Amino acid sequence: MSDATPPVPNVAVPSAPPPPDASPGSPAAGDGKKYSSWKEAWDDARVVVAVDIAVLNTTVSEPQVAGGMMSKHVTYLVRTEPYTYLVRRRYSDFVWLRETLQRRFVGMLLPSLPPKAYTPGSGGRGGGTSEKSGHVKHRMRMLGLFLQNLVEIPYVRGDASVLAFLSVQNESEFESARSATSLHDLFTDTSAGAVKWRDALRSASIPHNGQRVLMDFISQLEYLEGHLRKLTVSAKAIADKAVAKRAEMDNLATLVGDWQKSEEEFGNSTKFEYPNKSGAGMTKVLGASKDVLNKWAQILSFEPTIVESVVYAALAYLLQQVDAFKNMIKLRDATIRELQKCERSLNTKKEEREKAGGDGSRPPASSVFSFTGSAETLNDAIDREEQEVRGKRRTVEAMARSLFFSEIDRFNEDRRATVEAAISCLAASELMVAKKNGKVFTSFFASMQLECNEWSQKAKDVLALQESVGELDIAD
């Protein structure tokens, strides 16, 4: 498919879903391909999905307040290239998308969402629903990270729910698409991405020491969470201090401007009997000083954005991912407990049928009534619970396979890449800031007709002298 041809979201029911009892290890689970590593599987998925869906770049921007007094909410403009999709989505739409994909791609660690409500320390510099509030800006940035990281996963990039989220503009049509694309799970979806994910799970094996490996990994997550919490607090403090520094620089420039006005008065012979003969020169120096301070303050205004949008956002996202992984493991454990409960209930009913001489036509001891009002027979209950047990077993198996095939290793690789990208963006941003600063201060020397190199050497001498003193332990 060419970049100029946007894909149409497929909201139709798949015509030939796999059998209900298909497990990750059965031929019906995928197209039969086996992989030696998770990276090989992901590369193959990229190739297969790219036939129909180009590599996507998404942005989340332009928050707007919508709705009335009782239903006020914020919507965000979601842009997708190369298809030039433009839609508006609210936070609950992002939640729907993640929950839908979580049911469909069992065991996959999906990108995480920021919290909806503002809490102190959660990012930004204030709550409320105003599109200009710091919290909304921070959440916009985090939603952007979520969406871009999501479409970079080859398995989900061509998913019908993803395409509907990105492309369907009409609100009622989007509601219909939401309903239609939420119908299928991992074992009934026939999209290319779901088929390749089942292939990946078929290639997985669970190590004999899998539980110990998982416990070790959980302990690593605990340590990592502690580090990230401290780092996010530190990054937030730096951003707040950058805001304060910019405000103080604005104030300093204003004070210098007030001083300049007084110096102009000091040189006025109609106001002072002995006017300042150097008043013109002093006014020039203060004017140039005010100008350079104002320009420096403008450059300093970039610092909070750089720290919050690059460093803090990356750390906050990693912290969210740690929490998401812990929740995924908790969900696996909860599903195992549900499976065990279902197995116990099933065994009880089978024993009950055996005691009845194989007669399962009567209702079980714990009778369940159908919608028609008639009691469910023992045989019906056993059939139903056997199907439930099969479904939960394959879900638990898929969760375990995904953990050891790709998700632990991918989580570690993704956080390395996230840190590298954040620091690289920080370095590039600060280089641009340094260039702007260089231009500002160079223009000061030009306006004052001063030699920059001469004053650079004098500044080095002053700074070197201060450094040579070090820390002093002074008693008096």
C-alpha cells in the first residue's frame, strides 16, 4: 500500500475465526511460523504489517475544553502521518483503545497512560480543566508518548481499533466503530497483527525455573520503581527552579530598566544642580544590560519545557511502564487463581455426576438458572465450566509465554532506548539553547564595542580563582 492510500478501518466480523479451543501451541493459533528470538518475530511482523499499513507518526496537540458545565472535558487533536488523519479524542477514548488492545493482545506490555486526575507531583504546574493548565499540557505530552509508542508496535499498528481511533472523525460513526472493533480477542481475531502475535506465542517456551525468574524480575521492578520515583521528583524540582529562575531574570531586567530611568534623570541639568557627566555612558550600559537580560530571560523560558517535556516525561513514562508491568503480572496471578477456582468447581460437579451413576440430567447442587427460568442441568454446567477452564488455561498460557518470549527482554530494551532518546533530545535542546545564548551575549559585546576574547579571558581568570579556593572550614 502506498503512503497516499489511507487504510480503511476493518470493522467487519472476521469470516473465519480460529476454533474456540485454539491455544497458543495449536496450528489454529497462527500461520505456523516459528521464531528463534523475539526480535526476529517483531521484525517479521513489521514486514507483514507494512504490506497494508505504512509506518505511522502521530502527534497529540491543541487541547480544547468541550462540553457543558456538567460534562466539561478536554479533547486533543490527534494527527497521523503519512495519511493526514485529523481527529479529536478525549482521555476516555485513549483508555478504551488501550483496554481493547489489552484484551486482544494477551500478555503484551502496551504503552501506559497517564492518570486522568491531577495530583500534586504528577506533572505540570497546576490542575483544572483549562487547556492552558500545566496538568493538561503534561497529560497531552504523555498521551503523545503513549500513542506514538503504540503505533510503533507492529502487531497493533494495523489493528481495526487503532485505525478507527486514528481516522474516524464523526462521533456517532466512531461509537459504532468502537463497538464493532471490540468484539474479538486474541483467539478470534484474524488480523495480520493478531495472527503474527499468536505465531510469536507459539515460538515461546516457559523455562523450568520460570517462577524464580519472574520473582527475580519483580524484585528488579521494585528497585527500578524506587529509582524512578526519586528521579522524577528531582526532575520536577529542576523544572520548578527553572521557572523561578526565568521569573527572577525578568525581575532583574525590570529593575535594571528602572535604574536606567533614574540614571537618565541624574543627567538632566534641569532637575539636578550637578548632573552626572557620565550619564549618557551609564544609560547606554544599563540599556544594553537590560536588553541582554530580557533576551536571556526569553531563552531561559525554554528550560522548564525542555526539562518537563523531555526529561521528566521520559522518567514519568518509565515509571508508568513499571506500574503497568506489575499490574500485568498481578492480572496473570489473578487469572491463575480464577482458573484454579474454576477447576475446583468443575471437579466437584464431575464427582457429583459420578456419585449419581453418571446421570447428569438433574440440576447440580449449586443450581444455575438460565434466562428462560429453567434450571441448568449438571451436564450443561460441566460443559460450560469445561469451556471456561479451557479459555482461562489458554489465557494463562499466553500470558506466561509472552513474558518469557519477549516482554521481559523488550521492557528492558525499551527503557534503555527511552533513556537514550531522552538524554539525546536533552543534549540537542541544550545545544540549541547554548547557540541562542551565544548570539545574545555576542551581540552585547558588539553593541558596547568591546572585545569578546579579552573579556572571555578575564572571566576565566575570575572563575579559576574562585575554583581554586574550594571549600573553607572557617571557625570565625
